[in-house]
Amino acid sequence: GEQMTARLMNSWTPAFAREAEGDHDAVLCVANPLPKRRSEVVERLVVVPPGGIDPDQLRLLNADGDAVPFEIVKRRYLERFWGIDYRAELYAADQFDLLDTYLHRFGDRIIGTEADRHRHDTFLHLRFLAEDLPAVGHAAFQLSNTPGAVAKMPPPVVVTRGDGQAHLANEHLQVVLHGDGTIDLTDRATGHQYLGLNLLEDAEDIGDEYDYCPCDPNQMIFAGGCDGKIRLADSSDLRGIAATTFRFDLPRSLDKGRRNRHPRTTPCDVTVEVVLNAGARRLEISTTFNNRAFDHRLRTWFPTGLITDEVISDGHFMLNKRPITRPTAADWPQPAPPTWPQQDFTFLSDGTHGLAVFNRGLPEFETITSGDGSVIYAMTLLRSVDWLSRDDFPSRKNTNAGPTLHTPGAQCIGSQTFQYAVMPCGPDVFAADVKGESEAYRVVPPVVQGVTDGALTGGQSLVHGTDPRVAITAIKKATKGDVLIVRLYNQGADELTETLHFGLPVLDADKVSLVESELHIFRDDPVITHGGRQVTVPLAPFEIATLALSLELETT
């Protein structure tokens, strides 16, 4: 998928101009795969050939020629390494990983100084605000040395350190990172505080790959109070990054009888990094855990302070509303675990305030009622076991769930990194557009660097949804025929009408089945209307709708 995306974006933005002089006219192509317009702080490693853009006179311009807020985080002068083209990498993280490899192994050969700027490539770590990116489209940003107005920067991210804490703030959030990795978060719109978020909890695990099982009694260990070293990893107008590193001493394994944790401990290094962008409503968290212990489960706790009897989590074509305490019964063949599955996010609300937690590939959580009646959200980060299935633990009534295969790799020894984010908001999951914010967090805009000669300026959206209660899950060419398939569903319990906006004229629109065949059963449904570049779709509660659309393709 990334290779196809890279090929497509390189066709929009050629790597080289038709004449050598044009190779200095650099442009950044930023794509937005989501069906909603968005603004994001974008990181990019920009490579400028000798004699090209002067970083001291640099301006970044959008397609209309207006200056864009940006900053140069770092610059280097590096001798070109044959066969390596950083410009075609889609994500800045991959660019920096690639660059670090060569700096580590060939740094003494390729690193230059300011005196080499006219014969070495200039590597600019660029950070800029890509505003109002088109939905399912792209925008072009040109690097320029032409004199002109400088863009007004947004309200800055403020980052400070003191008293064993790091403080970050933008116009929406105030954040305090403590040495033990816990976070205090304030919603500046309401002044409401969430204290002690991201508390790491570790417990023994006598289960297998199918099911978790604690000892009796459970032997939890918390990272609260660990002595951490706070550092400010980055501080600029557009982004603030703070981190803490501490040692989390854990029992090295279960004891021989597998009914208690071993009395000896092993140190596990932990780094918690928080990222706050200008204008962001969410705080991004990255926890790196060097696992040196066996037979345990690591989770992060979010003591929400919210009193509610319901939790909402993202699921398959719907939002799942579930009780805080999962029902179970002793006479079931397998008692239900206390955990629930989630896809992109989970949301809690007390009717006045709401808190959403987004994740990247962390599908399990539990909600726990604390002593004051409020809810603790606990998300599983890691389970360390070494058997596919066992028949000697009570949470599955001492029965096998599969073959008894030894899987030592499932202990997950070594460094693991977990990524998630938290967003305080209002009490309504749709008014806060939690689904849209979650998708924006999970989908980083891909970027390529090219030249202006032959580049498509972009700016148009292929399709744009309007109602936050509606989620668009697929945009694809039909399996048969030259029509566009758009799949969407109503997340809520109310009937509604969604209006989709298209960047091309719509000639025809029909509702089809999931396998893209004609739906006779829906002939009496309200008619899907289309006119010009809009399609209006009535949706029943929780309805999944698949649309087949004929578009008038532009030939110029």
C-alpha cells in the first residue's frame, strides 16, 4: 500500500525537472487520505541541492502563493550518498531512521560544515502548519526565496521544566508530565482537570496467548512514584515534546509453581514521551518499555474522575455501548473476561465532560470503578506469556483453548513502543467528532518532495463528508465497471441524511450491497439524490450503505 501511495504521489510531484535549473524549485506534496478537511503540523526532512534554496531567506508558500507558518528545526550539510533518495520517503519518521543509519556508520565521511553549503546537500528538518488540507486530496507547498510577507504563526506551544515536571500548553490544553510518566491534563475551554493519567500498572499473568489470568490474590505493581529524569526533547512554536525516563522494577517471572510472582526483580527501563502540537485538541503519548520480565501484563491506567455506567468504544461498523462492569456467570463454560475489545478509540462521559483515548493497534481495555465511584480506563499495552494454550489456570476453568505449543517469543522480551493519545472534550461523542479526531491521529499525512515543473497543485477534494455521526469506511474503484464505491454508516440511533460533496460532477448514484450488486430490497427507500457535485443519502439508525457513483472525469 505504501509503495502504491508513493508511486501515485511521485506522479503528482516529479522528482526532477525537464531542465537542470528547475531542480532547485522544490515543492512538498502533502496528501490527506481522510474524507474530511483537516489541518496538521507536518514534519519533513527536506533535501536542497547545492546552489538551491537559501535557508536564511526561506519562505514556504501554498498553492495561492500565501506564506505558510513554518520553522527550521535543524539544518545539516551532508555529502550526497549514492543511491539514497530521502525525498521519496512518505513519512518523516522513516526519513530520520534512514538518516540516522548513515550518520551513525558514515558520519565522519559525509557530515560537512557551513563552509560546505555550496558543494554539499542541505538537509533541513522542516516543521510547518498544513492548513485546510483537502479531503481525499493533496496540497502543494513550494519552497521559495522570493521576498514577501512572512506567515503569522499560530498561538505557540509553551514548554517549560521545573520541580521534576514538564509543562506544555497550547490554546486548548494544559499538560503536566511527572517523572513517573503520569500526566495531568486540563481542558482550557472548561477548566476541567484529569489528574494522574497514564499510570503504568503491571500484574502477573499465569494464562496463555488466548486468555489472561491473575494469581489469587492479584499482585499488581504501579509505576507511580518512580524517580524519573525529565527532559525537553523539543520546544518550538508549532510543537512541544517532553519526556521522562525511569526504571520500573518488576518481578523477573512467576515462581516455579506458577502461583506467585518471583521474589527477585529485574529493572525495566521506561520512557514516556508526550507531544503537543499547535492548535491540537489531543495530547499524543508514546511509551517505550524495555521488557526484561516474563509472565506479566503491562497496562496504562487513566483515572478519569467521571462517574458513568456506560462506556463507548469503536467497533465494526458501529459504536459499542457497554456497561462499566462486564457481566459474567460462574456456570458459563468460559466466564467472560473483565476486558472489552476496541478498535480506534474509547470514550467516557458523565453528561458534562468527556474523555476520549485513541490508540494505534492496542485493541483491549477494561473499565474499573474506583473507590469514589468514578471510572478508571485501563488499556492493555503488553502481555508476556510463553504458551499458546495451557489447561492449568482458573479463568478458563482449567481447559485448553488450543494446542499446548511452547511460544517463547510471546514473552515479548526487548524494547516495545506503544502509541496512543488522549482528548478531553464535551459530553457528546458526535459533537466532539471523536471518530474524526481518532482517524486524524491514526492517519499521518504522507509527504513527498519534488519539483514544481510538472507538479499538480492539488487543492480539490475527491469526496468530503459533512455529518460527524456518519463514518466513511471505504473509497475505491468498483470491482466491476468504471464507477466509484463509497461505503459509509450511521454511527447513531437516529435517522439522518448525509450530504457528500465531490470534486467532480456526479452523473449517477445508486445504493448497492456490500458485494456491489443491485439491491432490490431498497427500491422503496427514500431516493438518493444527486445534483452537480453533491449526493444526499438518507440513512436509517446504524445503517451501512454502499454507494456506486458515476463521475464525470476531467479530460484536461
